[in-house]
Amino acid sequence: MSTSASDGVSSIKELFSQGKYEEAAKIIILVEYIINELKSKGNDAEADKIESEISKLKTPVFEKAIDNAIDNAKDLTAKKDSSCVFAVLKAEKFAEKINKTLDIEKLKNNAYQIGIESKIAECTNYLKNGNFDDALKAYKTAEIFGNIVGKPVSGKILSEIYTGLCKSETEKAKKELKDKNINCIEKFFVAEKYAEYAENAVLSKDVAHLKKAVLKFGVESKTEEAKNLSKKDSVKALVAILSAEQYASQSNIAVRTEPLKKEIYENLIGAKFNEAKANLKNRDYKSALSALAVIRNSAKTSRIEKTDGKVISAEVEKLQKSAYNTAIENLILEGKNAIKNKDYTTALANCNLTNIYAAKLNIKPSGEVENLRKDAYKTACYSKITEANELLNKGDVDGYAALNVATAYAKKANIPVPTEIEKIKPKAHEVFANYKFNAAKETLETDPGDSVVNLLLTEKHTKLANAKLPADFEKIKNKAYTNGINAKIKDAEEALKANDYEGAIGPLSVARTYAERTNVKVPEKVEELRKNAYAIGVNAKIADVKQALADKDYGAAVGGCNVVDLFAGRAGITAPKELSDLRLHAYNLAITEKLKEGEEGIKHKDYGEVFAACAGAEIYGKKANIDVKKEFSEINSMWMEGYKLAYYTKLNEAKDLMSQNDSGCYAALKSAEKYAEDAGMTLPDVTIESLKKDAYRVVINSKESDINRAIKEGNYGDAIAAFNGLTYYVNISGLSSKDDINQLKKKVLSVGIDSKLKDAEEAYNSRDFASGLSALSIAEAFANTIGVSADKILLERKKITASFLNAKTDEIAKLLNEGNFDDAIIALRGAERQSAKANVPFPEKFNEISKKVYDTGISVKIKEANDALTVKDFSGAYVSLENAKEFAAKTGKTVPEIDVLKNKCFEIGVEEKINSAKKNISENNYEDATADIIAAKGYATKAGKSINVSNLEKDAYKIGINAQIEELKKAINSGSYDDATLAYYTIKLYAEKISTNIPPEVDTLMMDVYNIGYKVKQKEAINHATINEFTEAIGCLKEAAYCAEKSGIDISTKFEEMQNEIYTNGIKSKLKNATNALLNAEYLETLGNLKVTEAYAKESRINFSQIARDAGFDVKKITYDAYISGIKKNLDIARKAADKGERYEALSAAAIVHGYADTLEIEDPAELTSIIAEAEKKK
């Protein structure tokens, strides 16, 4: 035990025995301070020992000290002595130390009243003697006493005090002014403040009269001082001239200080330039930067641009760069020295500062900085490990936190987590668990909720430490939860006494949770109180809703109604009848208020506000079942106003952004266009298109700049994002970029390769092999895309894969030992895939563990299959047996048991599917029934069994036929020809399946279907023809004709005219397409369209040649030109293929050339023979 603390304990005992209780109490306070000091230094054992000794003395000592202080207060009160106040304060202070509540309000009030009277008398006496300062102090003390007991002190006397103080300071200011002492200004300002407090008009007038004289003197004095100091000390001179200006401003005196001020600033700038240069010579970058900051501010304020013939801003920038470079060099050197001294804090701070200065120079920090940062974190990591070890060995819980910090530092250092951390982790968890368990026991009675949290943490960390829970853990846990339940019930009861339903619901929820966690029945009292709380809540919320409606707060009203519903349900009662009316009132109020918000939005020209208001009004209208657009018609014009506002806002925004070359201009323009469309505005196309073109150019230029900047910085993420944006805008705009797109892509993906290689290396160092391999796969894809060597990537993949396989081997072995086969096989398959991908052979150890996994897998899956078969689970058994078969193949083993079990499995499958089919038939579910029957047949074949399910099939398909007849009727009623024909063909199929006839009813119904089809298909034909879809239109015409034939309808002249018109327009359209395709050198497209025109003409028996001539098309020339184009194109293909030695491609193209020439009855091109000969050489 420390000597001072030991002596203190002895002194307490001695003073107590002598009846000197106050002195004993003071020593206890001192000893408690010593105890806290010991704990902060880690001397817990010694601190606990002292604390144990004084805890026995504390209560009796303070009890006696309190009694003495109260007796003293009573005596002093009786004597009207103001010291009684301090006696009362002493008693309260001692009571606070032992958490004792004193009943001394009457004594306290009397004491403070005496204190107030005493201090006011004291104040009056000082006033009589002209001692205004002490009078003010006495008054302020009386005022404090009055505030404590709620008895305000009269302010009349205060005005006298301030009047006296003001006169006193005024006289001092006059004397100082007479003596030409600059202190007169300070004295004056004090006098002015007191005059204001005194609220004395005459006095204020006297002070104002003095003000001009004092400040005039101040202006003259400070101006003279500035002149004298201008060349000697420019900083002090500047302060002086600025003071002179301030005094002149306060007294409305006109002064001319600019020439002198400029001279001072010039001298100051010159002096600071010399200072900055001298500092840089001494490598003192901090002082240099400080001096340059003064120069910069001084030049800006004084508007001085040059000094000694040099531009100040340029000189500052030059010296600033030199200072930043010096700073970087100094900081890196200091950081390295700090690392040598294991001072990682300084090293890290220096790294951060270096990065700041590098950014100011617009340069990338050197690799030295990153290495220094990593070294600092590494040093910090090991420092924290040492600290954690020391603390944990003493049982100090701070060791746990230190270890977590060490882990975080290891990650920041990009090093594997040191093994030392893993070694002491269990100890850290154990110490933390013990700390929390002791904390739980301490708060078991006083704060069971806190105790529960600490017990949960105890359990968690004991498990992580792989240790046993304390022997009394369950006992303490049950006690904590029991106390917690009782405490929460008590809290709820107290809250409900005050009708505080919110204060009751929370504790009751916690009580229920505590009961569930300990598997005990939730006390009935909890549910009873809970319902009571929600019942009170219903009434409270109804009142809130009414108040919200009165306040026109629709949000609170609507929300409150919903809460009433919720609370009523939880209370098990019916919501009040008035709730429906209140809710409707709330919705109507919401609509009205939202429309007002919309009007405000229009006034403020805030389209977002208008949109939000209109949308909100419509939402509330739906909730109230009100058609807002009908009942509140003004909303329609409000929407339109909003769209117009949005259009003009976005258009102006687009123009502003364009003027700033900001790529956001395109998005703004598109928004403007959309809003104009929504508002039904007609826009001048030329203007919009011109703006769009300008916007595209701005965006494309911006994206190119972003790409080049990102490439320069090596930032792949930004580069690829900008590149994707560039390609998108180039494609939709039809504009070109300044740089070649393909070259930019190569540069971007090159950066991507470097970035992914770096990611892979970092992942490898942190043993995250999966992430490393993923990064390399991306890098390889990039390399293949741009056609560069992937050798480095493949070497890295082999390195990481080798480590990955070794790690997986250990992981799989561990999983097998734990009996976790499922995760083991997943890990194994992942390893196999990676080995094959990287072409890296398995380590010998891996092959051994692989065989063991598959052997285990056969047994595991056969057992799973048997278990599944026992409960007739076909699906489970089948999957398990397929897995077992695969595993057996992997080991090269033959396992007859698998085939035996498979037969049994399919037999169960047959039975399962037949039962399912019967059940589905009984429920008229023919679709699932037929699926079951098909499956049963398949399973029977695999099991080598024959089954007869013809009766089941008949039953299923009969149900299907009846169901489809109903579908047919529905389709007829809704006029859906397509749905009707689908139902008919389904009926026909089902009838064929069971060799039965289609019910006669169907043929009758189909007459209605054909009638519908004749009308519907004519309409569809017209619709398709209108949008130039002639092939679809002709298909519809054929279908309509078929329906007419089936239903016995005579095709009308109108139908035939429409048919001719569609075929004619189709021929013209296809001829136009053929001509356009030929212009684009798309000869195949041309020939295809010509073939279609011939087909149309043939089908319709229309004079094709006449239509073509009338429409201005020379079909023979189009055909001839198309074949000639095809000859040229394929001749070129054949030539290039022959040159490359691609025999098949060359001969194929040559054959097409010959065929086209033959069609035109012209000679083959002269070079075709030589091309064929060249290609044949390549056999």
C-alpha cells in the first residue's frame, strides 16, 4: 500500500475518534483521489485493498460530518450570519458522497434568505463609502443566492452601482486623456459599458461627449505610432494604423490613412519575403509557409500586385513550391527516424502531411511515402501486440482493445496478421469475458439490464477463448434475467400510473425477451400490462390526431390514425368509431395542404416542390377513395405548370453547364425535353437538336479528359467508367472523339491489367487467394481483348494457385476432421477447377486428401439415400445416389449397392407420382396430373417395371378437355380469337391422346370463334399495314379468309379491295427497301426484298410489273445491280481468303460469284479462275 494512502487511513481513524468529522471526511476525499490514481497506473490490487479499508469508515464519517454541518448551519442561521449558506452547502456536498438525500429545504431557504439580506446590506455599505467594485461583487453574490432559492433580488440598487462605476471610469479616462496616455481609450470603453448598464440618459450623454475627444486622440496617437514603426516593425505598425482606422470609424472622424497603410503593407511584404527566404535556407518550411501566408493576405487586402518589380503572386507560388518540396523531404526523413525510434505516431502523421503537400504540388506521392506508412503501421502493430501482452498478463481488459488495434494495423500495413496475435487471442477473450462477468455480478441488483448485456458478452468471449464458463454462470444468468423481468414490469407499472404508455411498452417488450431467452413462461402480468398500455395509447393517439387536425398537420394526423389501428389490434380492442371520420378528414386536409404547397412551389419556381405536392395529393386521394383530378380540378393545371417550370429550369441549367463545359449538360437537356413532352409543349426542333449536338460534344470532350486523367493517375475504375460513357455518347450522337476509340480502349485496359495485378499481389500477401485469382482472371481477359502478352499474368496465377491449393488442402483436411463433408466437397471442387484453369498440378498431399473426400462422400451419400428411401423421399434419394455415383467414378471404384438402391428409388418414384396424379385428378388439376403420369412412366422404365396408367390418363385428359371447353367459352365472350384457337387445339390434342372424339359442343362453339376471327384479323391486318408491317398484315388477311371459309361467310368486295391495297402497298414498300439496301451495298437485303415482292404478287395475282413501273422502280436494274454488288463483294472475300490460305472460305465465296454470274447469264470475272487455283494449292 502506498505510504500516503496508508497514512491517510490512519489519520481518518484518529480524527474520527477525536470527533473531527469534517477533517476526516476531507481526508477520505483525498484518499479516493489516490485510489483512482493507482487504478489509472494499473495498480488495481493495491487500490482495491485501500478502497476496502476506507469503505468501512466512509459512511459513519460522512454521516457525522453532515450532522455537524447541519447543526452549524442552524446556529449560524439563528445568529443571522451569512456563513450559514456555506454550512448548508457543505452538508449537501457530504451527503452527495454517500448518496444520501437530505430533508433540509426549510433550513436551506432560511440560510439563503439570510445570505441575500447580508450581501445586500454589505452592498449598501460599500456604496456609501464609494467602493463600487466591491458593491457589485456583493450584489452579484446576493443575486446568485436569490436564483438558487427562486427569490429574485431588486435591481434598483444595481443602477446606482453602475452609475458610480461609470463616473469613476469616466474620471480616469479624462485624466489619462489630459496626460496624453493612450490607456484613456480602454478606460472610456469601460465607462461606456457601465453607462449602458446603468440605463441613465444623462450619464450616457456625458459619456458620448467624451467619446469624440478620446477617439480623436486615439486616431492621432495610433497614426503617429504607425508612422514611427513603419520601417522598424511593420507588423506593429499595421496593428497601429488599423486601430486608428477603427477609432475613426467609431467616432465618424474623416482620416486619410491609405498612403501610410500601403507603405506599411509594402514594408511588411518585403520583410516577410526576406523572412520566408531565410527560413527556406534553414529548411524551416513551417515558418516559411507562415510568412508566405502573411504576404498573400497582405497583398490581397492592400491590392499590391508587385514588389521590387516582381509579381507577388508568382513569387509566392515559387517560394511555396520550394517550401512544399522541402516539407516533403523533411517529413520523410523525420518519419524514417521516427520508425527507428519506434515512434509510429509521428511517422503516420508525417505520411499524411506529405500527401497533403504532394497534392498541393499536384504530384503523386513517391513510393517512399507508402513504404514509410506500411513500416509505421507494422511498427504500430508490434507495439500494440507488446502492450496487449503486458496488459493481459496483468488481467487488464484494455489488452483486448490493444490486440484489436494491432490486428487493424496489420491490415493497414498490408502484412499477414502476425502469429503472435493468434497466440494471445484466447487469453484476450478470456480476460474480456472475466471482466464482463464481474461487471454483470456488480450490476445484478442495481441494473439487471446492464447485467444481461454483460452476461451475453461473457458467453460470447468465453466461447471464443475455448474456455469454460464460470461455475456460477447459469445461476447469475437466471438471477439477472429474473431481476430484469421484475424490474421491467415495475418500470411499466410506474409508467402506466402516469398514463405513459410509451414508457411502459419498451420495458414490457424487454421483459418478454428475457423470459424467452431463459425458456421460462412469460408472466401473465406482462401481457396484461401490455394490453393496458396499448389501450391507453389508443386514446392518447386519438387526441394527438385531433390536435394535428386542428394544427393542420396532415402528416401527423394520417400517421396517428394508422397508429390507432395498430394499437387497438395489440390491445385486443375495436378501434374507436370516430377513427374513420378522423382519417377521412386527415386525407382531405392532406390533399388541400398539398395543393397549397404546390401553389407555393409555383411562386418559388421550384418544380420539385410542385411535383411532390401534386403526387402527394393524388396519393392521399387514392387512400381516401377520392378522384383528385375530378374533385380538385386545379391539380391538372398545377401539373402542367410544374412541367413547364421544370422544362425552363432544366433548359437554362443545360445552357449554363454547356458554357462551363460541364458534361452534366446532356442529362439536363434530356430532362428538359422530357418535361416539355409531359407539358404538351411544341419545341423548335432546330434549336433543341443544335443544343443536343453541342451537349454531345461537351460530354465527349469531358469523357476524353476524364479518361486521360485517370490513365495518367493509374486509376482503372475511373478510366473504364469514363470510357464506357464516351463510347455510349459517341454511338448515340454520331460524333467522333478526338482520340481513336480503340487506342483509348487499349490504354484503359492496360491500366486495368496493372491495377488487377496489383490487386492480386495484395490479395496474395493477405492470403486471400480467391480474390487474387479473380483479379488475375479479369487481367487475362483484358490482355486477350487488347492482344498483349498474358505471360506475367499466367505466372502470377500459377504462384497464387499453388498457395491456394496448399491452403485448400489444409482447409479440406480440417473440414473432414470436423465431420463437415458438405463444405469439404465444395472446397475440393473449387480447388480442382482452379488447378485445371491454371494448369498447376495438385500437391501430393492434395491427391491424398481428395481420395479421402470422395471415399467419405460415397458412404455419406449412400447413407443419405437410405435415409431418404426409408421415408419414401424419392427426390432426396435420387440426388444422393447421383452424387454417390459421381464420387465412385472419381475413385475408380465399382459400388453395386448404388444401382440396387437406384432401382428401389425409381420404384418409390413411380408410386409417389401415381399417388400424386390421383390426388391431382381428384382436385381437377389435370395439368399436374398429366405431368405426374409422364414422370411415373419414365421412372418405371428406369426401374425395369411395366405399369398401366391408361385409366388415369383418360381421367386426366377428360378433365383437361372440359377445362379447355370452359376456356374456349371465356375466349368467345371476351372476343379473343387467339385464346379461343389455342383452347381448341389443346382440346384436339387431349382427345387424340386418349383416342376419343372432340365433343360436338366444340364444333358449334368454333363457328362463333371463326366469326370473331374474321372480324379481328381484318382489324389486325389494317393495323399492321398502317405501320408498314406487311408480312404480318398479309398473314392476318389469310387467317381472316380461313375464318370466313370455315364459318361460311361470303368474302365481301370491301375485303378484296383491302386485300389488294395491302398487297400493293407491301410490294411498293419492299421495292423501296430493296432500293435503300442497294444504296448501302447490302445486296443480300436487296435480293431478299425482291423475292418477297414476287411472292406478294404471286399470292395476290396482281400485275407486279405495272405496280413497279407506276411507283418508279426499275426492277430489272435493281436485280442486276444487286447481283453485280454480290459478285464484287464475294470476289473480294474470295481473294482475301485465298491470300490467307483459307481454302474453304475462298472456294465458298468463289462459288457464290459463279452462281450470281450464271444467274445474270454473264461471264465469270477474269480473276476468278486464278483465285480458285490459288485456293486449291492450299489442300
